[in-house]
Amino acid sequence: MPEQRYLAALMADLEAALPLVWGRTVYSIFLGGGTPSLFSPEAIERLLADIRARLRLGPACEITLEANPGTFETDRFRAYRSAGVTRLSVGVQSFNDDFLKTLGRVHDRAQALAAVEEAAQAFTTFNLDIMYALPGQTLADLKQDMVTALALAPPHLSIYQLTIEPNTYFAKFAPLTPDQDSAYDMLDLITDMTGQAGLNRYEVSAYARAGQRCAHNLNYWQFGDYLGLGAGAHSKLSFPQRVVRQVRFREPALYMEKALAGHCLAQDEEVSRIDLPFEFMLNALRLKDGFALQLFFERTGLALSAIENNLAEAQRQGLIERDLVRVKPTVRGFDFLNDLQSLFLPPHR
């Protein structure tokens, strides 16, 4: 892997983006998308040092690294901690060997268990990624996965329903997955078991102990700004009177070539004002506690009158509850989140 060339491309990417973020404080760094733990701890340490040299990091900056449970990566966990990483996110997906094989994962149950135990010893906080509604999975199978996961006492769990993405093996050879009613039953079981274990659901896919919520993801869901560096990375940046979204070139070799030449943006577009309410709600309504009305104004620059009719309709359908300060999804709104979010689509959609 061209580790040094990729790091050089990342720094060239950051240098080009500095005028857009100059003077801002960085509160979280998330090394993810793909398998960043294939990079050596020395490379991660150099990357973080290079970022610190160019940007102001907050005193409690959360630095998360995504890692897979393979033995090769697990051996490096402590070195990543020494390099400055403060939080590990371990992509377990399942503790069942049959399901791991179906998903095409390279690790097995034993490696997953060893990785989580090592993460717990090396880091003061960590996250487990678990998937459900897998091909052939029953409620009993999921319960066993959850029993195993919760016995490891993770401070944070991210739990996702398997979705079939276009242009993937599963899209071409579609497996038989649990029907939607079964998937709802699975989600209810997950929420019950995590609650009993002291992890509260604070976002559609996230469960955490008190004080262990993921700061980086909370920023996404509150429609905060983020600068994405690297192949396929996305950015969302706000300026007076406008919000901009950017996408970097996706293919790594092309990204490196373009970034080192100073032109790594595949897309650079302003979000139209008419789309802002939906973009905001697509994120903020994923939070169980919803959002403060003031935040809508701060993040979009729009008056509350821009969404008053939509809020009234959502309330009429029993999908939100609100007062003069806050809006939050009801239990029904959380269960039918797509329906709730779609109420904020602009008229031309």
C-alpha cells in the first residue's frame, strides 16, 4: 500500500482546504471509511501531528479510528492509542461465524472477541458495530449476538440493519433477508436488551452509556460542519448566506494523483435554500431528543416560518411533539422516520 504517498495526498488536500476552515477549532477527527487500521501506527501518528500543525484542536478532541477485528490489526491497537487515537470503533458485525462468512468478513468469532477485549484494555472508550436482519438470521440468532456483545460491556454500540447497496455482490445475487416485520421485531429486541444493559438509544442506530455518545456523529446529526479529506470523502461547510457540499474523487489512485496536483474535488456545490430544511431534518430527526428550534435557524440561516406548515402537519400525524423551544420525534415518528422526514421535502421533489 502506498502509505507515504497517500499521507502526502491527504496533506495536500488539507492545505488546499485551509482557506475554507481557517480559524475554526476541530472538536473531533474520524479516521474511517474503508479500513484505516491497515495504516501503520507510525503513519497515523504522523497524520495527526500534521493535522495539529495546521489546525487548532480542542483540548478534548475526540479522535476515532475504525478498525476490523483481524489479528494483524488487533496487534496494533495499543500503538494506535499511543499515536493519539482516543476512541476505537470495531467493525464486528456479528459474533456468528456463519453470518460473518455470508457477509464476506475476513475475521471469525474468536478474532472478534479477542479484538473487543483488546480494545477495552487499550482504550478508555470504544464502539462496536453490529448488523442485524442478516440473510437467514432469526430472532434467536440476533439475541445470541446481543448477549455476546453486551457481555463485553461496550460503552457505545452502533447497530445497523443490513441494506443491499447498488453495484455490490448482494445486489447482483440478492440473498433472502428477514421481512420488514421481522426486522422491526429485531430492532425492538435490540432496544430492550441495550436499555436493560444501561445503554440508551440516543439516535436511530446508536446506543450509549451516559457520557459516551459519539461527538463526531452528533455533529453530523445536528447539521454541523465537517471537512472530509481522502478518497471519496464528503464535506459540508457553512459560510454566511450559503452552505457548501464537496465530494473528493473516489478511486484512491485517482484521488492521490488529483490531490497532489491540487485538484481533488469531484463535486463542489452550494446547497440551495429550498433544500436546506429537508437536509437539516434528514439529520436532526434521527436524534431521539430532536433539536432546539434555535439550532435550525443557526445551521440553515432560515426563519422558523420556513418549516411551520411542515411541523404542523407532522404534529397532526402524531410524528413529532414540540413546544416553543424544541421539536422531537414521537415513538411513532421514530418508527416511521422516513415518512416524517419526507414531510420536509421541497415542493419540486
